[in-house]
Amino acid sequence: MCTRAMESDCRIPMACLRPRILALHALFWGLVSLRVFGAALLSDEKATVAVTAPCWQLEEFVVAKECSACEGLQSKTIPACSQTGFVEKINCTKSNRDEYKSCRSTKMEEHLFWKFEGVMLALTVVFAIMVVARQRSLDRQASDKACISGRG
């Protein structure tokens, strides 16, 4: 008798074998496998495409023009401008080519630093106010409990 009860615990419930449930499982696992195999195929295609690296990654270079903000026309024509909004003109020594390299300016870094500091200060004030309000609420609750228990 005990073995029969144990066997029934190991069986798949009949509700899971309904055609609708089986179709949903097949659809789900089909989509998962399609996603996995599709990603694998796309990664193979990307690996076969040869990307030419800029000369400043392969050889020595000299900075011809210091880091400066991209102007209107530069931001549309020079791909390096899209990364940070600042570029520096460099001259590669071996190939003697002029290229543009994305850079980070000190003005931009200073602006980001002060923006971060402002956000941290604002969060400090908000959370300090929340702590004080919560502490007052807890003190009020403790005081009310003391008054109620003092009467009884």
C-alpha cells in the first residue's frame, strides 16, 4: 500500500499533459532554442567581419590638436565625436596619417564631478529628513504606548 502512494507522487499530473499545456511548453522551448541558436549564428557572422583598427591603436602617435569640443559639422562627420562629444587630432608616426580620437576634457570631467556631488548632497538631505521623520514617528508611538500602559 505504501509503495503505491509513493508511485503516485512521482507521476506527472494529468493537468500537465493537456494539449494546450504541451503546446505552450513546446512554443516556449522552441522560442528559447531559437533565441540561443540565433545568437550563436549572429556572433559567428560578427566574428567573420574584419574591422580595421584605427592607426592610433596599432602604432605610436603624436597629438596634433589638444582635446576640444566637437562643433556642429564635426559632430556629424567625425564618428569619434559621438562617443564623448570631444575629440583630439592625432598624427600616427609610421603611416603619417591624421585621425581623430575621442577624448574626455577636463571641463566635462569637472562638470560631471560637481553634478555628482550635487546629487549626493540632495540625497543626503532627503534621507536625513526621512530618518528624522521616522524617528519622531517611532518616538510618538513609544510615548502613546507608555501612556496607555500607564493608565491600566
